Amino acid sequence: MDYSGRQQRLREDLRRHRLDALLVTHLPNIRYLCGFSGSSGALLVLTDSSTLFTDGRYTQQASAEVRAAKVKIVRNSPLIAAMEWLGRKALSGGTKSHVVGIEAQYLTVAARRSLSEAQSKRVRIKETAALVERARMIKDADEIQVIRSAVEHGAALFEAALQVLRPGVREVEVAAEMEYAARKGGAEGMSFETIIASGERSALPHGRASEATVAARGFVVCDFGVILHGYCSDRTRTVYMGAATGEARRVYAAVLASQQAAIAAVRPGASVSQVDGAARKVLKQHGLAQYFTHSTGHGVGLEIHEAPRVAQGQQEILRPGMVITIEPGVYLPGKWGVRIEDMVVVTEHGCEVLTPTQKELIVI
Amino acid sequence: MDYSGRQQRLREDLRRHRLDALLVTHLPNIRYLCGFSGSSGALLVLTDSSTLFTDGRYTQQASAEVRAAKVKIVRNSPLIAAMEWLGRKALSGGTKSHVVGIEAQYLTVAARRSLSEAQSKRVRIKETAALVERARMIKDADEIQVIRSAVEHGAALFEAALQVLRPGVREVEVAAEMEYAARKGGAEGMSFETIIASGERSALPHGRASEATVAARGFVVCDFGVILHGYCSDRTRTVYMGAATGEARRVYAAVLASQQAAIAAVRPGASVSQVDGAARKVLKQHGLAQYFTHSTGHGVGLEIHEAPRVAQGQQEILRPGMVITIEPGVYLPGKWGVRIEDMVVVTEHGCEVLTPTQKELIVI
């Protein structure tokens, strides 16, 4: 991964925002900028160098992982250590004061307060929003390659699910088989709690696999993803147990048409709300729009949910290299639900669906 | 779970802190107070009622899970909706202004700012620290029962690990078998990324299972836990592959003695730093104190790491019902490491080790 290039682009952003430094505390941002994957650290990016502050548990790991940054192992909080270090540097560097940006969307109120207490008079703190997250929206070739692997690996899990999805099996057993296949295939873990929602539970958009048993008839929503080399995959397929009713087939077809319309709308220059609108329009034509109770999609990368949000009212314009999910759903409360989700990457002229395999209704 | 009782005790705390309300945004705190386990919500606890604000994805789940609180499904951010609702209530309730506490250790700087923008003149915001977390430190009988189940379930995974731990097996395969056993047994998931760290990797205190293969000789640190009904377990065992050297046996025995000394120090009235000191003292006698690079333990409950920290410089006094880990370790960089961890519950007169099974060195 091109950590130096990422930091270089961030430095250009710092200059534009009149910042002398950025104190990066959101762990996926730290990983993006220097490769460190530990659970405790603060990365201080200055205009001419970067330093990762972490604690003694990570001495070896930091030395193995970190690129394009020095490493300092500290005994106190990495955040405070970084601030104190910056204060000493500002004091020794002449009269100029340093303006350091903080990540306001992640830093807590309490941490902000402790930063103030550790703050040298020569350092000014300025809130920033999404400086690194905005860069992360556009995936580079290395990232897209890793995401492709994660998506392909994730797709294989669905085969594992189909092997065990039978009436009477517990939802958690299906999840267990998928997660086992994920780990055996080298995944670091699941990118979120596996959703296996059968029968009435399929009407829960976030129906995590439960002890409930799969009924002989009805929809089963399977929403799952893996983490591979730090990057997430995300995919949903909905299958039907038993002979599908006409209504079930009609709703499934409507959700699929909605999903395909949204995918067709994904191209550079389109806004995320246009994509969301394309999905919603089809469901409206089928009288189902009021049952589509969430947004159409979200960015995916080092985090399972990242920018941009593909939703009504959002202004982001799609650009090549963005990787997003397209996942409309229809949920009839107390009855059942259907969701179909793929990951797509925005290309120069449109988009490429990363998620392989067909989406016609599978009846078991 | 006694949600009403928990909220009642919190209300007494609110009065002590001269608060009219607490805006609870940390999800484990929300779950503790009203049972809601969704990933988006804000719970507003007033002196006479509580309301959970969440979004349309959680309509059914909230109605099924939430106790001792009303539920409002909102279209905008639950946090902002709660603040606006409080503002309207304050306006309609006469001239008195409302003081609402926020969770400063979890609320972000950006969310704090958006709260200010949504704030009525009749509402004052006050930072609070750990009001709910301090209550959560003392587990009630229901919680201890669930934690016991989680610990017992977690212990069974080690048997699964021992079945596959052989020279040449990949660390992730061992983790896969454990996680499969966890899921099959009904766990909602793992309480953290499973650590299987063999050979030199055992010197990494946080050596997540990797693609590395287990060597024919040397230590393997296995640190793992499950989530059952929302509660976490946490346990570490270190085994030896091949014939253990004298040095390996000596270090293992020292870590075990250190762990037992710390457990012996756990009783009501003792401070967490005394417990930490007891572990450290034994390792010092063996000339190993400088290789014990982390704290002795932490609280466990709805979160894998919660209060109290069992560490040097911490002042917390142990009280009956606290559930903590005791997990000293010795890490010889580039060589190997050993860690032994149990969960214990503080009782009226001392403590009970929750984690079953023996801790003598297992040689494979």
C-alpha cells in the first residue's frame, strides 16, 4: 500500500486547511496512513514527518507494520503523549505557533478536554471533519485488488450457507458454517454480525442470526461479509424456503429491479441521492416504497460503513474508485422481508459489480 | 434483567449530580438500562420516565427488547431527536430550565457540537463521566448468572483448540475451530479477535491468529472469549508444543504464581492497584517484572474491557459483584511469551474464580 503517497496527499490537504499537523486518532485512518493495525495509538502527521504513538503491547507489531512514520512507544495515553511531544517541538522550533487538527467526528468530549490540559501555549487545536475519510472514499488500485479478494471470499460463504439452509436448522448454525468457511479461507473475521433472518424475522432489516429455526416456508435474508487484509466485504442474498407464493415472487422481482436500476445509475458525476432515488422510484412503481425503510447503500473499505452514504439528501458526487453497496430492501412488518445487496466500484464510465453470482430467486 | 431497578438507581445518581436528565448514547449503557441491543439509539432518562430514540430499522427489535422505557422511532439522528424532544418538553413545562447530562467519554466533539445546535434555551448541557459505567461495575445476580454461562461456554472452546493444536496447523485454523464451536454452542459472536500466537508471535501480547503455522516447539498463547446474551467472557491459556525447556517451565511457573498471588489479593476493600502489585511482586522476585508490559486485568461484562482497570496507579476499591480478569504475562521479545488469565467475581469475603479447569502447563 502506498502509505507515503497517502500522507503526501493529506499534507496538501493540511496546507489547504492551514494546519501544521493532524492528530489522527480514528484507528482505520491510522491504518490507512501508516499500516498500523493495533487497537491503541495516535498518529501525528506533520508537514515533514509522521510519528505513531502507541503503547508497550504493540512494540513488535508497530515495528513490523508501520511504514512512512516513526514509532514512539509511550507509557501514558498515546493521544496525550502526541500532544505533549508536539508542544515540546513547538517550543524548540522558534516563536511560530502550531495549529493541529483533531478528528472531531471521533475524538470524544472527554479526550478533547484532556488534550486541552496537555496543550502547550504554542499549540492551537482546530476541529476537522473527515480529512482522511474523504481521501479514503477513493480507493487506489492496491485497495481495489484487496477488496476484490474480500468480496470473492465473501461470496464463497453463501455456498456454505446454501449447503446447510434447510427447514429446522437454527439460524446461528447457518452463521456458524459461514464463519467457519470464512476463517478457514483466511479471513481475519466477519466485517459485521452475520444476519440470517428467516420467516417473520426477515422483516427485521438487522436480524442477526438467532436461535430461531428456519421454517419450512418463507424468505431467509442472509447478509454477511468478511475482513481480509483489513478490508471488508458486504453482501446480501435472500432465498425462499418451499414453494414461493406469487406475492413473494412479485416483491422479490421488485427489489431486484430496484437494485438493478440503482446499479445502472452508478457512474462518475451522478450524485448518491440520484442512485438512492433510482432504487426508490422502482419500488414506488410497485407500491412498495414505504416498506424500504433504510438508505440504498454505503461506502465500504477499511470499515464496513464508511463514506459516502448512498441516501436521500446526501450530496456526494460519485467518482472513479469509490466502492459502495447497493442494497434496497422491502420489509413487511410481521410478515417477511427481502433485501439484495452487491458491492460496486465506480469506474471511468459507469460501474463494475464486484459481487459475483446470479441474483435470481433461489428456492430451496 | 432488572431494568427498572437500574434506572431507579441511576435517577438517584442524577439527583446527586443535580441533573434533570441523562442522555445515554453509549450502546452498552443503553442495553444495560433498557435492554435495547440495536446499533443506533439514544436513551433519554428523566427523573420520572425514559424514552429510547432509534430509527426505522429497529422498529420491531425495539418493541421486542425495550423494557422500562418508551420507544420513539425517528427519521433524523436519534441523538438530535432526543435533544429536540427534551427542548419541547422543557418549553412546555414552565419556566424551569432542564440540566441534561451527556456521556463525555463517548460523545464525540462533532456530536457535542450538533447537540448545541439543537439545544433549546431552556436546556443546559453538562458533561458527566461514567455514571452508568460505575453502576455497571457491580454485577447483579442475573448478570453473574449470564456471565457464568458465557465463561463456561468459553471454556469449552479451549477443548476445541486442543483438538487441533498440532505442529503445522495454521493459527487461523485453530481460531476457526474455536469460533465454530462458539457459534454452534449459541454464542452471538466472539468478544474480541481470537488470539492464537505461536512461537515468536507468543511474545506479542495482542497476537491475533495469523496465517503462521504452529511450530513443533514453543509456546502458543490462546486468548479468547465469547458473547452470550450480550455478556462477554475472556480467558487465556498458554500451552507448549514439544518438550518444554527448563527456562520455559520456570517462566510459566512464575507467571502462574504471579496470577495466583493476584487472585489471592482479590477481596472487598482491596484496591485494584494492590491486586496489580501482587502480580508484579512475584514476577519481580523472578527477575521478570520488566517483561510484564501491560496491566493485570480489567472489568468484564457487556463490554470486553470495562471498569475497573486493574492496574498500577488506579484507585478503585473492589466491591462484591465486580467481575474482573486476572491476566499477568511475560513477553521476551523475539523469543516467546506466556500469559494466564481467569475471570473472577468479587464475593463478600474474597473472590470466586469463574473460569474452570486447571492451569498447569499443558504440553502437546
